[in-house]
Amino acid sequence: MRSCSRTACVAPAVATLTYVYADSTAVLGPLSLTPEPGIYDLCLRHAERTSPPNGWELIRIPLNGAAPAPVPEASDDLMALADAVRAIGLRHDDPPPRVPDPAVPAVVLGPEHGRGGHLRLVPTGE
């Protein structure tokens, strides 16, 4: 019987933790058949509390053969909020911004025409 690899823990090991450095992934699964260098045998308590290093992914393989329950991540709420804001911003019920038509003469400020001399027509060059 192998014991937990954690310091000062003498509980029997039930899981094995392996690191895949190339993929920044930690894999936690059932106890391996033989002890290997570079892997960690963990008791049930430490296996449940294990978290990967920052920026790494942890893959949990069920210890009892049952499918693991999904664990909600803190970023799920943030991503749901971002998706909702993005959906509102992409709505198509707002009218598109108006683009000036080059065939229509532009109206600009000027003293020549209009009420009080503040508007005038600019010729289009025809």
C-alpha cells in the first residue's frame, strides 16, 4: 500500500497526479499500478483539494469510474456577462448611422442664404 506524497500525510494513496509540461496540463486520475518518478500519489483529501498552477489546466479522471460533476468556474459568470453585453451591442433593431449622399448638395454655415444668413448651399461642381 502506497501513502500520500504530501508532506506529513500518512493516509493511503487513491489517486495519481501527473504533469504534462509541454501542454501546461495536470492530470489527476486513479492510482497508477506502479510508482513512477515524477508522479505524485495522493490521498482522497488531497486529491479533492488539488489545484493546478496558475495558467495550467487540470484534467480530472474519475476515481470511481463515474462521470465527474461539472465544476463551475469563476470565469463562467464573467463570460456570461460579457456575452450578454456583446449581444446587446450587436442588436440590429437600431437604425444604422446615416451616410451622406454625394448627389444631394451639402448644407453648411454661411451668410449668403437662409434665415439670418447662417445656412448656404454649396454647389456640387456640375
